[in-house]
Amino acid sequence: MEAGTFLQEHGLRVSRLAYLNVWDQKSDVVLTSPQFRRQLVTLDSSLADQTAGLWVRPSVTAAYDLNAAGGYALLWPSTNNDSGIAAAQVLASGLPVLVNRASYLARIVERAGMGIAFADLAAVTAYLARSNAEDYQALVENAGRLSAFVRAGGFTSHAISQAVADINRLK
């Protein structure tokens, strides 16, 4: 159920709603540059089972744990409305991200140059087998920039600034 529908069913009475994607995972943890490994790391245990990947338990230290594991973060949302919590932790980790092409995250990950979108898990596995350290490092550099932004609360700051600007335009 969409958040707006839920809120309206529980008494919210407004004519317009704005949805903002916020993936902040505010943290003061200092991350190292992740190591190139031909492994998938995921916060979803069923995905780890399907891909012979490494499962990292979702927790307050997940971004650090993902970073320490190295390899590629597999973020495979099943719908466009999946929770942003896993996305925040993955984006904060600094790992290159391999994502479902149908996901709302595909455009973000590819535009930031921090990962690649795939049509299915078989394509992910094939890519992993032929990946190399040089390409990995280029993705890591871009992932590091977005990671710092996420850990500093950049999405929330941007969302608040945008909301204030929009309200001022309505006056």
C-alpha cells in the first residue's frame, strides 16, 4: 500500500501529496576503499541463496559490514515501491551496486556511475565472472562519492531545501 493511500485511509485530508525518495544512512563511520572480489554481497538472505552470494545481516552497521566484505552489492528490489532502508545501507556502503533494470534505483545507480542495471540474475552472474579490478575501481570511486553524500544526510538536506523552495513558490 502506498504511504499516501494509507494516510488518507487513516484521516489525512489534503489535496496534494509529495513523495520524496530519501536514502540517507547518517553515519560517522569512516569506510575504506572496498576490495575487488568476484562476489555478490546482499542484505537479502534469499538473494544470497539464489546467487551463492554473501549475506550480510541488516543492522545499524550494515553499511560498514558491506564495505568490509568487498565485492559487489546486489540490490534487487522486486517492485518500484520497496523500502528504501536496504537501498540506503547499500548506497552508504561505497560498494559498486548491481541492480534490477526494472527497479527505480537503476537510473540512479547508472547515472551516478556506481553500478550496472541488469535484466535478470543470470546476467548479473555472467558479469561477475568476467569483471576485472580496473572496471571495479572506477565504480568504487563513483560509489564513494554517493556514499559520502548518503552518510552525511545529503538526501534529507536536499529534500528539505526543495520542499521550502516549492512552498515559497506557492505563496
